[in-house]
Amino acid sequence: MLVALDKARFMGLRRPSYTVDQDKCRGCMVCYKAFNCPAITPNGDGRVVIKRVLCTGCGVCEKICPFNAIKPIGHVDERWWSILGLT
Ligand code: SF4
Ligand code: SF4
């Protein structure tokens, strides 16, 4: 991710940020306890939030949430996926 972020900076790309839709989050904690991304943290009411400053934009959390509660904020530039080797 550090290499990807460096490439994005060089290309003038902003990394995407991800957010948790509080209406969809069921508090299953798969993202927090099993996946354990450091950017994901409990919000105090049984659900989770993503701390934007710690989010690298890797997008894995979007794939692992069983309730589709995690989404990018806004459009993700296709070049970002290319940098990550996902296109
Ligand atoms: S995996 Fe999805 S539903 Fe479960 S706590 Fe995380 S964001 Fe909420
Ligand atoms: S996009 Fe990546 S770094 Fe950001 S919260 Fe999801 S898994 Fe964590």
C-alpha cells in the first residue's frame, strides 16, 4: 500500500476514502474483529466507523462486509485500481 500511495501521489491521484453506512451496518464485527483493519473502530453503539486519516483506500473492507455496509466516498478513479493491480 505504501508503494501504491506513493505512485498515486506521483500521478496526482487522491486515494479513495471509505465509509460505513450506519443504516446498513449490523454490528457483526467481521470487519473489526476478524479482518481487523486499524482504520475500522467501534462507534460505541455496536456498529463501526472508519477513521479517514487511517484509511489507505485499499477497498478490502467493502468486499468483506457481509451486509454491504462499506462503500467508497464518491467515485473511485479507475487509475487507482490499476495502481493496486486490480484491473
Ligand atoms: S462487517 Fe459490515 S455489518 Fe459487520 S460491523 Fe463491519 S461494517 Fe458493520
Ligand atoms: S479501505 Fe482498506 S484501509 Fe480503508 S477502512 Fe477499508 S480495509 Fe481499512
